[in-house]
Amino acid sequence: MSRDVSTRDIVYIALFAALMAAINLVPAFQVGFLPVPITAQTLGVMLAGALIGAKRGALAILLFVLLVALGLPLLSGGHGGLSVFFGPTAGFIIAWPFAAFVTGWLTEINWRRMNAVLFFVFSAIGGIGVVYLIGIPWLAMVAKLSLWDAAMGSLIFVPGDLIKAAVAAVIAETVRRSYPLMQAAR
Amino acid sequence: MTIGLYHPGRSPLHRASAGAKVAGLLVLSLALFLVPSEIVVFASVPLAFAVYLSTGVPFRSLLAQLRGPAILLGIIFAFHLVFGTVAEGLLAVARFATLILLASAVTLTTPVSAMAELVEWGLGPLRPLGVNPAKVGLAIALSIRFVPLIAEEFRLIREAQAARGLAANPLALIVPLVIRTLKSADELADAIEARGYES
């Protein structure tokens, strides 16, 4: 981590990585009309960017991904370990720190006029846009699928991701209003 | 106490150093994508399975761990079946099966602490770029310590809400969890600074 990361930043990064792990304990829930269950995983990615900023948010998620690689079963459903990074969907997980950075950066430059709608848009750009932009080509390349097929296969997760972006927006907006220290910390 | 997916044992893989195992895994994964021979790729699946079994972890928990990846590979094979050729699908699935088995074998036989040491060691050469391995180590240790604490906090909030007759609602659960986490982060940072920790 770079020179200007203070001890306080490290504590924030470590605790948000742990929070990301705890959020994955929220059981996957099924929404009637969707074919796949919604897991909370990218919710943590969106929240990290929106709540502790681009750099710290990205480092927190990077630390979380590192913990998974070290062999902690922190992914939804108790998955983890090195095998995750050799599977076909590794790109989606490797995209998370970048996603948190983009969401965080957009939030930072618009901090004075943030509201639930902007939180939703920025969460979607990072947590859906960036994740798919890295994850889909990765999947296509390693699984020898065409880009189109890989994109089609990933499409069933988009409705769930949109719901998560909305949930992230409501949470981020509630925290922004109820925990004024956030502004001071930034 | 052991945490994570590590399974204590005395197999040859358990005795090998973490660095050697991870380096071997990286070399093999690269080789598997570069070797043009299909026979080698297919032959590597039973070999990788043998390595996986050699960890000496009870068979039932080994199979349980493979279920998730197996479903995923099934979906990918189905895509190849519909839009491509059977041969291509088999090849893709065989590659993944080998790598997932070997990577799982490494994770099952390497304690998290040994992996964390390996990361700190690997980050050493990045020092000139401003990366401080000791700070990364502190972050890893802190977050490993805090995962069970925040999970406990999560359970307490859930129970408090259930006692008041509220159903599990992700919104109502996560907002207090986030705020409590931010508060404890501030307190912890104050405590560390008050004790003059600077690295």
C-alpha cells in the first residue's frame, strides 16, 4: 500500500474487508421472477466505494480478495482458496477492486451533491459496468467461449445486480445522513 | 486453532513449503494453457485428482468442495455443446478441472499464516514503489481478527431485530452493521495512534 496510507486508513481498509466478509453471510435470496438467487457479494463492493472512497475502498476489496486467496472461505456459500482464481469466473472477482475504485472515485468528485439516485448510478457503473467489462472478456478467453456467448450467460445476473445497486444506494444514503463523521474522515 | 479451508495433515504436500506449492501451481497453469497437446490436458485430470486425494483430507469433504465448481463447469460445457463443438468443450472443462483440483490441493494443505507470510515476502521487492509489506501484514492480521467479531455483531443485530418480531431484511441489517463498523474503526485507529504505532 502506498506511502500516504496512514494507520487510520489501514484500520478502515481492514475493517471494511472484514465487513465485506460479514455481508456475505446474508443468505442468498430468491426473487420470484429471477432464475438465479441474488448473493450479497457485489453489494459489499459497491458499498466500499461509496462509503470509504476510491483508494481506501479499492484497497479494502483488494484485501478481501487477498484473504480469499490465502484460503479463507469468505465468498458466498463458503467458497474460497486459490481454486477460485483458476476457475472460469475469476475475472469477475479480480474486477471487484477496480469496481470499488470507480464507484468511489465518482462518489468523491460528486460528494457535495450525493443522493440516493446518484449512489444508485455510481454503484451500477462500478459494481455492474466495471465488473462485467473485465469479467466477461476473461470468461470468454479462458473458457474459449465467444464474447457474445459469455455475455449472454452473464446476462441473467443483471436484474439481481440492479436490485443490489438499489439496496447499496439506500444503505449508502442512510449512512451518509446518519453518520456525519464520514465527511470528516474523507 | 486453524482457520480457513486448511486441513491439518502429514501428506507430502503438507510438508512442502508454501512458496514451492504456489510457484508450482503457477508454472503448471501456464503450461496447461500453452501446451498444444490435447492428450496431455486430458491425462492431467486424473493426475490432478490423484494429487487432490493425496492430501489425505476425508473424501466426503473433498467431494462437497467440488460441487460448486462442477456445476459451473457443467454450464460452460453446455454452452460449448450448443454453440461450439464437443471436443472444444471437453478440452476447456478438462483444463479447468485440473487447475481447480490442484489449486484446491494447495489451499487444503497450506495454513493461512504460511500464505500470509508468502505474501509479505513476495511484496518485498515492491518496497521502492512505496508498498510497505509490514503495513500489508498489519491489514491482513487486523481483518482476519475482525471477521469473526463483525460476524458476531451481525448475529446480534439479527437477533435483536428478530426479538422485536422483525423479519430478516438486508437493509435493516446492513445499515447498523456499517455504522457500528465505522465507529469501531475510528475507536481502533484512536487506540493504535494513542499507543504511538508508526511503521
